[in-house]
Amino acid sequence: MKINNIVYSLILSTLFFKGFAQKTTLAKADKNYDRYAYVDAIDNYEKVAAKGYRDEKMFQKLGNAYYFKAELPKALKWYERLFTINPEQEPEYCYRYAQALKSTGDYAKADQMLEKFNAKNASDKRAVLFTENKNYLEEIKANSGRFQVVDAGVNSEFSDYGSSILGEKLVFASARDTGGVSKKVFKWTNQFFTNLYSSEMKSDGEMGKPELFDKKINSKFNESTAIFTQDGKTMYFTRNNYLEGKRGKDANKNTLLKLYRASLNKVGEWVDVIELPFNSNEYSLAHPALSPDEKTLYFASDMPGTLGQSDLFRVKIDADGKYGRPENLGPEINTEGRETFPFVSGDNELYFATDGRPGLGGLDIYVAKIDLNGSFYGVQNVGGPINSNQDDFAFFINSKNRNGFFTSNREGGKGFDDIYRFVENKKLTCEQTLSGIVTDLDSGQILAGAKLTLLDNEFKPLQEIVSDEKGYYSFSVDCGKIYYLRSAKDEYQTKEEKVKTRIRSGNKDFPVMLEKRIKQIAVGTDLAKTLNIPIIYFDLDKSTIRKDAAFELAKVLVVMQDFPEMKIEVRSHTDSRQTASYNEKLSDKRAKATVAWLVKNGVDSTRIIGKGYGESQLVNHCSDGVKCTEEEHQANRRSEFIIVSMK
């Protein structure tokens, strides 16, 4: 008995210490996770998971840790376990799971998960874009095959990313081992902090040995994504919040990213490093890009006003070097996901990376046109082989020779991120035609000689044409852009309609139906249709004329005053809900209430009669027992004003 008690006590002690150790490891993992030390957090979480511990929050954090480290195939393992425990996750996990599925090429299941994401969060811009672009893989395929891609020749076993040109040198960021005694490690990735490097681009296409860019620019923290003015005398770059030996922190004691500027002195040294005035300790700014005229600076940030996890912004640079107020690029570019690494080409096109649009997986590179007003339109995925099912970003292109660089963590590289060189053999073009037939709304008669004016999204006229003898019109328009089409013809009401063109080459069929200004009426005409009178609404189970109904009835009143010999019958109809007897009585009361209102307002009672038809004249299939939508039932709840005599 005593031996059994001792054994039992030993088992309890063992279980206690195992449980205590497990809790200690989890607490340590959570602490690392909250400090963005994802490598250490993963190590601790996976030790606990290996012992059979299953926990929803732990699987969420494990998936996230790999997701934020851009290791999507590894994130997939833990998101799959998460959804096995509980399929009903928050929308963001549905989206991340879909991205992780794409990283392994499982687009069918990824799209199923995106459908689930849409059902939970239909107003999210990412959901809207997926709904509007269900054939996104076909569109990406159509844009693919335009590039020749090779290794850039500067990569290491560590992270190498971001590209810009200074003279004949490629400037990029790298986490490679510098060989120094003191090596600081970035806890997010467990790699060394990145420095800026440069490599000579030789005439034969070979790259020189990468060398540290500049000691005064590189610090003991991260530097990356440098860009240069065309004269080579000014640079903008990204660095952790660190200047003149002082490290800045946010309220949670994290050191975030800031944008800096430096100048080249007469002896070729980069000096006068300053942070830009719209930086903050409380949010990050990174990855600068200049417009071709160097009057606008673009960058990525999570500053207040950001629509998603990170957005693209721009700020004006005045002639005296002062900066304006940062402006969010808006929903034409930004989503609730990550928009980052902007680049503006010499032909004024914005390239950027995002995981917020339907793509191949991870960050994909997109391009948008910039019009003269600074608006963006025609956003397109640049296709493969630039984009892959992993992260692809930091796109740079020379608009003259169509050569450039980009970064990817795709399979087959040398390190975590690698820089690739490319030649674009064929520019991404899109040609759209906006065309259609102009007809009479009521009769369907073809209308020749109608004047059609194409306007931009600020209602400025662009083109004007006249429909031909077959009623046909046609405009050449840009892809993915919002226009307004104004249509006019004698004896017809002028019409103005919003049109958004597709982002693929082709034809946008847009028929125009014009309504006569003066309509012919005769015996049998329903004035409700002629005068575009919607449903005459009554409160539930009541027959009292409401104010909104009185507004519509006033239209009938005016016509009857203009035609004093006209006689009409007011017919009131209901849907099939309630009994037939009840509906007939209610509709009759409503018809007579409508007649009473017209008589009260001056129509002779001998000129108007009213009758309720209940549910006896349904306009669709929604009879008793048939399941219908509210809109289908509403079609049956109508009022008619039928002309019975014109003498």
C-alpha cells in the first residue's frame, strides 16, 4: 500500500512538473511573440506542440509567426491544425490560411477559404476585389511570360533585397555576415541587422563583389531601400529609429522604422543625415520612392489613416526642400492587407507589392497608371515569372531599356530573400473599347444622331461623337478607369451614367436607353409606368396615405389637371402573404384611400374609380406557399393608374 502511494505520488509530481514546465515555456513563447521575436517564439511553441499540446491560441500564434516571417508553407501547417480544432475563425485567419494555401499551389482550396472570408467580411476591400475578379488566375496568366529572369549575381545565404541604381552601381540591403566582432541579431528573423551594400554593374552584365556602401549611413541597426536623386547628390533610405547614437522607441519600447535623408559632399562622402519631419516614434515609415520629376516622395507606412496593415502614401516636396502633409493613396491602391515597396517608373507608372489583391500567393507585384491629376487606375498583376506563390517585391525598372531588378523568397534562391535581374520583352498594355447601341427606352427603336460625350471621373469632357444610322457608338478608353457617359438627343431626356472599364484588353459593351421627354398617353396607359412612380407605400396593415406616397400621387394629379377629360381607374395589388380575402379587402381600402386623396386635392370624383385586386393578379411566381425573396414579393405590391377614357 505504501509502495503504491509512493508510485502514485511520483506520477502526480511528474505530471505537475511537466505541466509547470509547459506553462513556463508557453509564457516565454508568448513574451517573445509580443516582442516580435518570432524565431524564439516559434522554437518555444513548437517544443510544447511536439509534446502533444493542442491549443487554439498557440496554433494561431505559430501560424502568424511563420506568416510574418514570410515562411508561408510552414505557416500552412499550423493554420491547418488551427482550422481542424475550430473551423470558425476570425476573418483574418481565413485570409492568411488562403495565402498559405497558395504558397503550395493549392488555389482551389485557397479560393474556398477566400469565399469563407468574404462571407464573414464582405465589405473588406480584399473581399470585394476577389468577388469582382473570380477569374484572376486567367488574367495573371494573360499578363505572364513577358520577362526573362536570372539571379542578380549579388546574393548570399542571408537576406538580400531592395534595389536602386547610383551611377553604375546597384545599391541593396543585405543581412550577410560582415565579419565584425560584434554581430547584432534581428529577433524577428534571427538574422543579422541589414546594411546597405553596393555592387558595380559591369558592361558585360557581370556584377562586382558587393561592398559596404558607406560607414556613415550604415549603423548597428537595420538600413535598407535607398534611393537617389537623378544628380546623385541626395539619398533617401530606411533605418530603424536611430540617429546620432540615440535609439528611439515607441510606447511599447519597440524600435520602429523611419525615413532619412543624406547629402553627398564635395569629397564623395554621405553627410548631414536627418530624419524626415513626418516621422514618428509611434509608427513606421519605410521604402521611399521618388516620382520622375522628384517633386513627390512615395513610401509605405502604418501611420494613422492607414486602411490596412500597411498602406502607400505620398508627400509633396516643395522647391525649397520642405515637405507637405502625407497623403494616403486611397482605396484604388490600398487594401486592408499589406501594400509596400512602391516604385514610380520613368513613364509615370506605380509599381508596388501587396498581399491584399487576388494574386499567386504572398506579396505579388502590381502596376497602376497615374493620370495627369495624380489619380491611379488600371491596376494589374505583372504576372509570372516576376510573381510566384511566395513573396515578390521591391520592383525596379529602367523605363528606357526595360531592364530591372526585384526581390523574392521563392524556392531555388541562395538565401532567405534574393535579388533577381530581369529584362521585360513586352510591355504590359491594355486596350479597351467602350461601345454600344442607343435605343428608345420604351419602344426599343434604334436612335441615330444621339450625341454621346465621354467625361473623366472629374466630369471633364474627353471625346464627343454621334451615334450612326444603326445607333452604334464607340470610344477608345483606358483600362481599369472610371468614366461618365453623357447621352443626349432632341425630344429625349439627357442621361449621364458611370462606367468602369475592365483591366484586360477587350470591349466594354454599354447599351444606352434614352427616355422621351414628352411621352404619349392613351386609353390603357398605366400612368405609374409613364411617370416612373414607384410603389405607393402604406404602413403595415393600414390604408392611410403617407407623405412619401403623397409626393408620387402629386404627379398623377398634375396630369389629370392637364387633361380635364381624362378618367382613370386606380388598381391596388398585394403580394400573396396573408389570406386572399384579407388581401382583397386591404387592397380595396388602399385603392379607395388613393382615390379620396386625389378627390380631396381637386379631381372630380366622377373621373376616378378605385378597386382592390388583392393577390389575384401577381406578376411573378410568388403565390401561396412559394418561397420568394422580399424583392420578388415587392414586385407584386403595386399600384396602377390606368387611363379608361380620354374624352
